[in-house]
Amino acid sequence: MRLALLWALGLLGAGSPLPSRPLPNTDPTGGSKEQKAKPETALRRPLEPEVLQEHHLVTLPEMLQTSLPEALRVKLELDGESHILELLQDRDLVPGHTTAVWYQPDGTRVVSKGHTLENCCYQGRVRGHEGSWVSVCTCSGLRGLIALSPERSYALELGPGDPQGPPTVFKIQDFLLPNHTCSLSWHAPMPIPAPPALPRGQGHIRRQKRDVLTETKIIELVIVADHSEVRRFPDFQHLLNRTLEVAYLLDTFFQPLNVRVALVGLEAWTQHDLVEISSNPAVTLKNFLHWRRADLLPRLPHDSAQLVTDISFSGPMVGMAIQNSICSPDFSGGVNMDHSTSVLGVASSIAHELGHSLGLGHSPPGSSCPCPGPAPAKSCIMESSTDFLPGLNFSNCSRQALEKALLAGMGSCLFERLSGPLSLDTSCGNMFVDPGEQCDCGFSDDCTDPCCDHDTCQLRPGAQCASDGPCCENCQLRPASWQCRPTTGDCDLPEFCRGNSSQCPPDVSLGDGEPCAGGQAVCMHGRCASYAQQCQLLWGPGAQPAAPLCLHTANTRGNAYGSCGRSPDGSYMPCPPGDAICGQLQCQGERTQPLLGSVQDLLWEILEANGTQINCSWAHLDLGSDVAQPLLTLPGTTCGPGLVCISQQCQPVELLGAQECRRKCHGHGVFKKIAEALTPVPQKATCASVTATNNATARRAGRPLIASPSSEQPAP
């Protein structure tokens, strides 16, 4: 997928150039000094980097006047020591040619193809420092991050005066902020089911962990700058450069988790905001996610969208996202306050919200969740509240949370390979296979692939494949029948090697509305959870749904013990009687404390129905100060015959489309995306042949077959 550079430029007409002048009536400083955090202490003199060209040195400005080389060696001094940065452009994450889209004043969308965005960012390492990493951009001088070791990290920021002049360097531990925190959203965090138990001796657990965890995951990201952010940076090129630098830092942060971040879209609202931006982050998030689903997603497919605003959120909040929401068309996004003059601080905050979407909770400070850094208790990206920013690393707890989420079936969209080459240029050593390359295992010191020549990015003699995917073993391709990714639940399907690639096909699942959990739920976004399963995830084995009278009474009252969620202003919303089962989870069992959070208060009441007295107890759960919502019933839970919960409302299951698919194919149909992933599938498969393949898969997975009456013929 190519990077789409998107503008909401009501100021411009068709074919108009990008703005090069400051917008009128703006503060070029970007807000008051009190609001914007900056490092307290910088090293005394500006950094004077030099570029090594063959056997001589040139200044960075001299080099930038001629070209942006693919490989770059920069010499600089840090704390009195001379260092050489060995850098490569990462063209696969941001292509050189983009599509610019903006709006005329009358709302007409204008598309300008072939727009060029210079690739001025580099990633690499410091020569002679094992485990070091560097992420810098030369768009405006030299800016970015240099990590010599877990204890020695430096940020390069824009120096005073000339934007192309020497940068100012400071140590990360000198970067102080007023206390800021993150808030999980008004929507309930989605519980993650445990990985399915497998029969003894089946031997899938090890293969499943290896395939899901070691495969490279790619987040296709869109960054949206609202109107306040545009006004803060009236020089439009400055805004572009800043956004590009943020994207590169995000990719750097996530690489240790075997996750890459690909910037596929950049949209700036230069005319006016396309949604209401409120100081209440919950309101802003709700509005932004609605716009993303209705407007952005249909025209620019992506995995996550992150809004950046210069509006100050109320209280200490700097961002908000929905837990466990990646790949969801409704909830995969976040809102972020641009709270810092430093690109590094903003990138760390966006990484935090993106982490929540991936299922990462807050890392508690201290030794229980260590992560490398100059101040281990304060340098984790997923720490909830800190006066020290930015976090540069994910803690061990974050790694474990991601593993748990992936093994439970979260993030199927992340296994889709980027469609088509992203650029015409190649960069051997960037760990992405560019056009003309057969493999890419990184720098010589980084490469551990015996099948790949790191100098040429070509396969070694006798090798059929590179060992960067589960469909390659000992440099030979696995057969097409080899299962490369097992199922992770009722709504997931296994994937098989195709026989011509080291990569496993994209992860696929049954479509929304397909029955699961023995008819107690339907699949939604690849997940299945009956009401009883959700109770057991929250309260442990043996927990069951509360008595219907207790459930309906609590959720129709609309308080801390039962509701259909909370409105953006924080008040509890009572459920209409017909939607009560789709509100807050109401369970009964033996435990006195839940597995998630803690009981803050209990309420007991005796209710009477048809002459029978029923003892009801309702819990007010404390999920943490940053979670503003009770746990609600998951979408897809059945709430009556032919009815399922959708957006906390009990609605006909036909709205999800699975029944329509089966009707058209006389009971034999499955979604097209599923058919493409099953092997072998005939090239011109009818509904009947697709269903037959799907049923064979269901047998292997030990699941009930999809109904396909033999008396009916497939539709033409």
C-alpha cells in the first residue's frame, strides 16, 4: 500500500500547490511555554555533525544540498566522545511518491497523484556499540534519537535560529514534564480469551507460539493532524517533517516487539476540523472514531489512525485509546495531545496509545516490570503516569501482554503483508525485502539468517527461501499442505503454506455473524465470546451469568453497579429493558475478587418474581483510575433468538451479513476472504466447493461443520 498524503485543504483549489507560507493569525511558537514541555538541561554547545564521504568529511548542510544518500555515516561528539552513526534509509515504511488529497471550499475532494515526499529519515546503529540504535531525520537539520546503551540515550532537537542549523543535544534523563497520564477510553476494554487447550500430544503449542510471535507484524498507520496542530506549525513543510519524524520513532520503538509501523497516510485539517475537538478526550475520541469508520477507512484502508491535536485535554490526560482494539473498524484509533516541543515526547505518547490498541496494559513502576533505560522505574512506554518522558522501551510485562493477545487471536490484520512494492528504490540491510532483493536480514552484525547473504540481499547457493517466515525450514520451502498458523479460537481458521513463499498467508477468520460457542454467540472481528465465557474471564472458572432478573434490574438502573456504559460526561447510562443483556457484565460465582481489577463496593438486594425470592448481588468494580468504563458485554453475544449485541443494543443478527451470504449460496457460502486463504481451493470455486473446503478445515480444527444441505445445489 502506498503512503497517501492527505490534506483537508479547503483553502486550496484543484491543482493548487501545497502551502508554503504561514497561515494567518497563528502563533508561530506553537502555544505558551507553560503548556509545552521541553528538556530542562541541554548539553552546553550545539552539535556539529559531519558526514563521512569516502576518505574525507563534509558538513551535514553541504551534503544535504546535493542529495539524500541511501546510506549515511555521520560523525558527531557526545559527552566528549567521538561516535560514528551508520545509517540506512528505510524506504519501505515511507515511500517516495504519494497521493495528495484535499477539499475545495465547496467540499469537493481533489486528488493529486504522484506527489513527492522526500525520504529524509534514517535508522541504524552506533559503530562499536553492540545493541545501540539510532533513529534520525535530516528533513530539518539533524533530529532524532541515539541510544548508545540502556543507560545512555540522547535526543537531537531543533536548535535555535536556522532550522537547518546544528541541533541541540540533551540526555534523555534531563527531559522532565509536569505529571501527565493516559486514559483508557469510555468503551470497555475487551477481555482476551485464553489460548485454546489442545489434546495431549498434539504438539501445536510450540509451533503456534513460534509462528504467531516470531512473524513480523506490520501496523499500517494513518496520522491525522487537526486544525489546531496545523495552526501551531504554520510552516507546512515543518508539519510534514515533524509527522515523518514521529512515524520513524514509532517504528523504532516497536521493532523489539517484532512489530513494524508503516505510515500509509497523513492527513492535515488545514481549513477546519472535520470533527468536534473537545478538551474532554473521551468526546474527541468518540467523534474521531466515528469519522474514521464513516469517512477515512473506506477511502484509505489502514490498521490504526492516531489524531494529534494542540488542544489541551482537561486534567493530566495527554491521550486516550481503546484497549485491545487493533484491526477493529469501529475502535482502532487514538487521540493524542501534542504536549511537547520535542518530537520524541509526542512519539512516545502515540506509542503508548497504540500499545493500548495492541492489548498492552499499563506497566506498574518498579522491578516487577523492568525495561531498559536510564531510569528503569520511569522509562517504560506503557507506564500510566509519569513526570519523566519519553519512555523509550516496552517492559517485559508489555511483551507478555502482546504475546497473550496474539495467541488469543488478536491482530489478524497485522499479518497481512504490505500490498505491492512501496518504492522503486532498494535499501539492502533495512530488513525489508525490496524489489530486486530475495531476502534482507539487516546489517552484517544483525543478520542471523543462514539462508541470506547480508551483503547482497540474495539467497545463498542452494537456498530456496529465507528463514524470515514459518514456511521455510533449513532454507527449503515447506510443502503447500503444511499448517503455518493454527487456529486460536472458534472464529479463526488455520492457514497453510502456499509452497512458493516463506511467508504464511494473511490471518483470516470467519465473517461477522457466523455462529460460534455452540450457538451462544456469533463471530465479531474474528472473536467469539459467549456470556458465560466472558464471566469466566472476569471472575474465573465456574462463574456464570447472573439470574435474568438480577441482570435486568441492575443494568436498567444506570449506576456504578449496572448500566449500558458511561456517556462522555461520565454519567452512567441505563439500558433500555430490551438491551439490558448487552450492558454491564452481571455474573455469579464463588470468587470474592475478580481476575481483572478489584471490587470497590458490593450491593445486596432481595427481588421477587412470581412469588419466588431471588438474592441478587452487584459489584462496583475498580479497574484503575484511568479506565472510565465498566466491562460491557462483547459485540456478538446472543441476546435472544436471532438477536446479538451490537454497540450495546440487542439487534437482529441479519445486520451482520452472514445470513445473506448463506442465502445467496443456498447455505454453502462463506466470505470470500476465507476462501482465498484455504488450501487447496479451486481457482474458480463455487459456493459448494468453498464450503467443502471449509468443512474439511472445520474437521481438522475439531469444530462443528457449517450447515450445507446436500439436497441443495450451489447457486451459479
